[in-house]
Amino acid sequence: MSKIELIIELLSEYENKQKQYQKQLKDESWPVTAPQVGVLRVIRRNPGISISGLAQKMSIHITTAEGYALRLSRMGYIVIKDSAKGYKKKHLNVTESGMDIVERIPLGFKSLLVDNLMHKADQEEIDLIINGLRIMLKHMEDNLNAK
């Protein structure tokens, strides 16, 4: 197997792990999706975060963040409050039932990745991963811009 084939295989494995987590949530009848778990975790770590702040932290479009917030609010897992200053800005907080989900649900793929990098990888390994990902993204961007 060439090194390029190995890269592709490893990227496929990464995608498969994400799909396995989503399947696990469905199979265990959790009421939330993997992305919704991520949203709940970000809001829990950042009480009162705005929808635009949520979008920024998750690297998603603001309308996507708003959609997640509205769904989670309807499910009773977060509350959306208007800014006290009268702006259109909305602030998000996790409810008790949302906290219960976050605390009981199996750690998601990204959470496990972050946890393992924080507690098991040394700085040299982290730097290697960062540099490798930057190189891959640069080559992909160069290709996209060439068309």
C-alpha cells in the first residue's frame, strides 16, 4: 500500500468512526444527534453564548447554529433568551435536562479525540498532526482555487 493510499484509508477510518458514533446514539435511542451533542457541549462550556458565537466556535454557518438552537430549545435541552440590552442577540444556556443528556451520553468522536489529544499526546505529536492537517488543507485549497 502506498503512503497516499494509507492517508486515504486513515481519512476513511476517521469518517467511519464518526458514523459509528451517530449509529450508536440511534441504536441506544438517544434523543439527540451527534452534532446536537456537540452543540450542547459547547453551550455548557460557554453559558450565555450567542448564536453567532456558537457558529464561530463550531465552525458552522450561523443559520445552521440557529437551527440547532431552535431544535434543542423545542426539545427542552436549552433555553434561548433575548439580550437584556434590547439587541436581536440571543443567548443560549443548557437546561437541567440538557445537562443530564450531556453528562450521561457516551463521549462523541470529537470529544474523545480532544480528550485523548489533551491527556495522551505530547506536544511533538500534536504539532505533527497540526502540520499534517495544514498541509492537506493547503493542497486541497490550492486545487479548489485552480479551477
